[in-house]
Amino acid sequence: MTTTPDFASSQATASAQSRPSKTVLLASPRGFCAGVDRAIQIVEESLKKYGKPVYVRHEIVHNRHVVSRLESLGAVFVDELDECPDDRPVIFSAHGVPKSVPAAAAARAMNFLDATCPLVSKVHVEAERHHANGKHILLIGHKGHPEVIGTMGQLQAGEITLIETEADARDYPPQDPDNLALVTQTTLSVDDTSHLIDILRERFPTLALPYKEDICYATTNRQAAVKTIAAQCDLMLVIGSQTSSNSKRLVEVGEKAGADAAYLISASDAIDWDRVAQADTIGLSAGASAPEYLVDGVLAALRSRYDVEVKEIQVTKEEVVFRLPRQLLPPKKPAA
């Protein structure tokens, strides 16, 4: 006896067979780094310990989804310290702040917590050490970025000179060319920074370099993962905010490493489907301040339209963890 397939089932099978396919190369590592994890935990744990509201000076990290979620929990984000009341905790963002900010908070007897990424703090310490040894500091970075503002604010005005471009590196007029030291913003392109360093070292052979390159491990790893997949991609999508330096650098790295096109998107609702339609192989990564659920959302959106094969390409495994500030650690148990 011959059975006739159910009409709806046949239609579903035909529809599935007609769906175009896409390959997604998923870069790993991607998304949150240890410094971002720590900063977010500081806000969450402060809300648990002190109740709401807790104030945060500037965006804790450069991602609107993260900020909105913390706002829903009771965090209040402000531009400047004078917008905070004296009797509520205030948290400084992961990008770091000028020394004048904690000094002003201390003068008001405020309870403040520093969420500065420890790798950014390392740059601050290096700048101060070089200055104490009588050197003028050159800082490779982007003007106006909160991290650059924070680093330059570790010393008096004029003690640090910002180097943004190749022209800056070639034209900088030193007062004492044999007494210079270098630090860098942590979220820059590894290749571009190396190029500027090469120019400066050629001009100033005695330039004091960092003990270890200041670009952080997370930035380096995410760029390496994008480089690994870029040449195979018709389209590279990077999830991140337009205000996120490390996310924008991932787009640039993808373009330079061979992706036919690379774009920054904030989330799945920002996908340009016309561009996706023209791509067979799509690279996907996320900046260090982008939560993994945004990656899941992009994959779900792609699967809603296409048959998607996901291949995760891992270049290294990250196991870095940074401790929370002492104020938020559980009290030590008394010795028995």
C-alpha cells in the first residue's frame, strides 16, 4: 500500500530544501575580556552590597546593551563626579580616570570603587615610573578616548605627548631626544601600533619601551582570531559599539587581512541583509565589551533565513581573571 506524504510536511521539506546555505566562521576568542568582566561585576556586586542607586562615572564599558542592563538593575551613569551625591557609592569606568577624579572623590569623603582595567592601570604605573626617572612620555593613542584622557591625566599637563598618526611620529619635535619613553593605549591595532613604534625607534634609538607591549592580551587575541579567518570571508561582521575602540580596530584588521568587506554592527537588528545575501562565507567576531548573547542573537537571525553551518576557529584559550576591589571581597574568616 502506497502512502501519500502529508501536504504540510511536504511543503516544509521543500521550503527547507530551497533555503540558501551560509557558512559562518566564528572567531575565538571574542567578546568579553577579563577587564570588562571585572568592571561589570564591580557594578553588580556594588548594587548587591550597597543597594540602589549606585553611580557610575561614564559608561562602565563601551556597549549600550551592557549599560542598559545595569541601569535596569539600579546603576546611574553620569558624565562627571559633581553629578553624584556624597552619600552614594560611585564607580570609575574600566577605561581609567585622571588622578584628579579620585582626588576629588576623596576630598568629598565619597565611597568610590575603581573599575579601571588592571592592564590600563599598568600603563599608568609605567608612565609615572618613566616620569620619575626624568623622561618625557610619548603616548600612542586616539585623542578624546577615555583611556587616553585617563592616562594623560596621571601626570601634569605637558608631561605626556599624544602620538596619533604616522605624521605625529615623524614630526614630533623633542626637547631632549635622548630622554623619551613610550606607552600605548591598550585597545589599538597591533600592526598599526608596531608601525608607529618602528618610526619612533628609528628617530629616537634610546626611546624607553614598555617592559611588555601595552596592547592588552584580549585585543591581541581578538585581532589574531580575525586575521586567521578574514581571507576566507566574503563578509566579516564585528559586534560592538561605535564608541568601542577595540571593536572598530577588529573591523580594520578584518579588512586588511583579506575579508571582501567588514562591518561593525551593534546587534542582530543592525544586520544589512542585502550584504549577507551576497556572501557565502561570513566571519563573525565581537569586541571585548560585547556580551556573548549578542553573538547568539546574530547566529539566530542568520538561521532564521538560511541553513547555517557554524565553524568556530580558536586561536588561543583565555584563562585570565582579575580580582575585585577589596571593598567587594567577602570578609576573611577568622583563624581557627
